[in-house]
Amino acid sequence: MHFVKKVPTTEQEKAAKAKEHAKRSQQFLHVRDRIFAKRDKGEYDDELLSLTQGVLEKNADIYTFWNIRRTTIEQRIEANDKIQKDSETSDEEKTKSAQKIENLLAGELFLSYECIKDYAKELALCEKALQMDCRNFHCWDHRRIVARLANRTEEQELEFSNRLIDENFSNYSAWHYRSIALQNIHRDAATGMTKIDDALIGSELQKVKNAFYMDAEDQSAWTYTRWLLEVGSGKEFLRRESSSPIELISASFHGNNTTLVFSRAVTIPFLLTFVDTEDTTRWRAFSSTSPNPSSSRVWQYLSDSPLRVVTSQSTDENVTWNELTNDRYVNKSRLETIHDIVEAKEPEYIKELLEDCHQLIQLEPKNKWPLYMRTLVLLEYQPIRSHDEIISNLKNLAENLDSKRAELYKSLLSRQKLNHSIREQFERLIGKEHDQLVVRYAELTSLEGVEFLAGLVGNADFQGNLLTEIHRIVLPNLHNLTISENPIERFVEHFIEKIF
């Protein structure tokens, strides 16, 4: 007990406690062995129920015994079902068997979903429990299964999330549940991708807007808003990589190798669907995190002869092959999105969201959430027009408002500065005459994103930045690299050998 002085234990008392502990341990081991022996023999009977009950009443954390108990009850239920269906069994025996099952289940909690006879009642009980504790993930999991058994539609589940959010807009779990329901409703059956139109996103943002102004410090609505921005976004920093379509970014021949660059990391079996060879032995991959990756965005096929590559979309009826002998393939539109060369069309609801965030920043300048959200929106829709504001906001978040995630903001900051430099050189880079990328004194801490230019850049100048690791430079066709005036901590031999 707290605040109660501990009385020293005598040697005699210690010996007595040790003896009692040993006795209880022997009893437990005996019961445990008996339970396992009956389970191994398939004897799921009353004795097994009694044995597991005795142990679990003293220690409810032994999940194996709960599972054995569940199996026993499920088998008893199956046996009762057979009795009820047996035409030769008397009504008296059927009633007696059913009564045994009811008595058995009395006091048991959620041992088998087969035991739930009234789904509506069970769902109502779950809702009441979630109103008492909206973070009860056990209840959320249970309700999700019951809803599926009850054949609830996604529209009904969406309405359920509405009720919980209306009662408590800080209900993070309800917002998350709502996002799952919307994804299921608007998932394309052919591609498996979720696409929510602008009208729906606009209406959803109106819903979270009330939460913003009631408590701008609460993260639930802000997190949901970020998810809304992720849906359909073309920017890799605003969406999980697994939700991005795999596209060929560039294909080029460099005299002794053919270099392929993809929008996402791929394996050899996958990239073979893009080329006119089945050879798996001449490929090598490049990554900033591993010297010998099995999956990567950047691959080289080592050969003095160029490969032919498929450049048509997977949805196209006719396959288009591209010869790399005298030309290279560049997916210009995808590169323009990746490096912010052009800005996306700005829907009306985005203008409203930017204004809402601006007002909240004025009202609560020390609150990170409105500044964070405004910055994400600017990154998505105004990376060129609002470049200076984005840089200022990211510095403010990293240094003042959200220092715990400073590295994240520094990474985004470096990426924006890299994109700014690439924007100025983009047309020259995708042309045939030049392969030089120059980003000097830009305070780059990372070269994340430069790998998308792996097939286009042979001469790179990163003088005067803040780079510390040379092996993070994923440009395998470099023949000239300038990295003077960078605080490089170490040179990695395998990087030098692999690149040069």
C-alpha cells in the first residue's frame, strides 16, 4: 500500500512464504499439465471448464487457457446444435441441452461470436461502452466484428461515426473509423484505389471546421484533415508509398548499362515486365539505406547493348516499346509533380481551408496545428507561389512550435530547396545536351528526391551545403561529383566503388 511504512520480514516469515509459494506453484503445475493433457486428447468436457475456471479466477492473463476455454464452449455449442437438429431426439432432451448451454454461458464474456443472438442489442451495448471510453480499442475491435456479422453497410457505419463525432469531436477513433468507411465506400473495384471527389472532401472539411474553432489544440480533426488531403494526392510526402501507383519515371542507356527509375521501390520480377529480357543476373539496385537492396526505385542492367522498355500505361490496349539506342524515355508529367515544376489546380475548399488556418494562426500563434496544416496545403497546391512562406513555416515548426519533430521539418525544408533548384534547371535536365545538376549553398541536409533523376544526371555539384553522408547520393551514373564545403562525416568505400 502507498504511504504505509514497510515492516521488516523475519527469516521465519520468509521461509513460510517460500514454502507456501512452492506449494501453490506445484498445484498450478499439476492443474496446467492436466489441462494440456485433456486438450491434447480432445477431452473438451465439464472438467476442463472447471480446471480453466479455477486458474483464470486467480490469474486472468493466461491467454492460452482462455483459448482452450473458448474451444470447449464452442464444441459444446456445436454439440447442442446437432441435438437440436436431430429428429430422433425428444423435445425434453433438446430443452435440457439448450438449458445447459445457457447456464454455461451465464457470466461468460464474449467467448464466441456464435453466442450473440441479438446483434442490435450487442451493437447498442458497444456504442454505450464507447460513449463511456472512446479509446477502448478492445470494444472497437469487438464492434467491428459484430457489425460484419450483422451485415451492416458502410453507409450505416458512416452514420454511426457521425453520432459519436457529434457527441465528442475529440473522438480520434471515431474520425479514424469514418475514414475507413469512406475508403470502403469509394474504393475502385478494379484498381483497389480510393478516390474521393472534391465535393465530398469539401463537405467533410466543413464537418471538421467546427472542431477547429472549438478547440484548435485538439489533434483528432487535424489528423482527419491530413487524411483528406492524402486521398488522391500526387505528392509522395503526402501519401503512404503503398498507395501510390508504380510508374516508370525514366529509362536511359549509358554505354555500359540501362538505367530504370520507378516512382516506387520495385523488385526484379516486377521490373522484368517493363523490359525485353528475362535475364535476372545482370541487375543491380541502388538505395540510400542499403548497399545491396532487393527492392529499389533505381536499377541498372549491366550490358553494352540497350534494353527496350515498355512505356505505355498498364490500362492501354496496345503495348508501346521504346528503343533507347539514340534516345531516352522521360515521364515528364510525373517528374513535374514530384519536383513541383507545376502547381495543381486549387479547389475552392482548399482556399477556404487556407483562410481558416490563417485566421487560427492569428488567434493562436503558438498552436502548431493550423500552421502545420496550412504548410501541408501550400506544399500540395502552392509550392512555387508560396515557396518563401513554406520555408519560413517549416523553420518555425522545427525551431519553435514542434521541435520534437524537427528532423521531419528539416527533411521537408531540404526537399523544398532541392525542388526549387531543380525547377530552375528542369528543361535543361530532361533535354539531351546536358546532364549537370547544380545546387550550391542551399543549406541542403538531405538529397532525398534526387534519386528520381538517377537516369538524367551524370555531373552533380552540391558544394557548400550541409550534407554529412555521401552514400545517401543515389545517382549511379555520376562521372563527376563536387561536394566540397560539406560536413561529410565519412566516405563509404562500397559507394565509391559502385558509383565510380
